[in-house]
Amino acid sequence: MLTHAPMYAYLPATNLARARQFYEDKLGFRPIHPEANGVTYEFAGQTACFLYLTPNAGTSRASQAFWRVADVDREIAELKSRGIVFEDYPMEGTRSPSGAITAGGAKAAWFKDTEGNILALVQPV
């Protein structure tokens, strides 16, 4: 059943134009289905997200989505070169020079989009 279907994330935005500029210019996403109140972006493995207009953006204090990557430190360097600022959460674990935290079998780093949504990079270790 659901285990055989791709899963998609929703990313809320209070300002869709500003959010699209962040995702497309800073992160390099390509819009595949733009609509009046949102846009879809596709990723590897038949996954995708829908960025949509809502007044509730940025209200979650938890991560909205994460990307499983092969090298968190390399991704941090790339994203920092594009102007992305990473969060510095006080957490248990070992911190890398780039700011990633290794704990519980993963190395992770977090950043926020223009709408206040928390996004993460995760590398299994």
C-alpha cells in the first residue's frame, strides 16, 4: 500500500514569490508544476515537495523536510557559498568544523528558508 508510493512534503510560504526565489535561486530547484498558489519541485527517487501559499508558514519548531546526502560538510560549504545561513542548535553530539552535529547514527545540519521553515541535511554514519 503506502510503502510502495512516493511520499511528498508540503512547504508552507506566506510570500510565494520570495520563497520561490529562495528555493530556485539559492537552492537551485527547478519548478515543474507552477500554479497560482504554489509550485512543485521534484527530487531523486520519485520524491517531491509542494511549496504553497498559507498564512501558517514558519509556525513549526520542528524540521519540515530533510535531504539525505552523502557528505553533509560538502553540502554545507556549497550552500554557504550561495548565502545560506545554518542554525546553531545546542545539541548533544560531536560538532564538525562546518557546524554539523553527529549523534544517534547521523550527521546533520539545519537551516531556515525565507518563510521560517526549518530544513535539514542528514548523512547516515
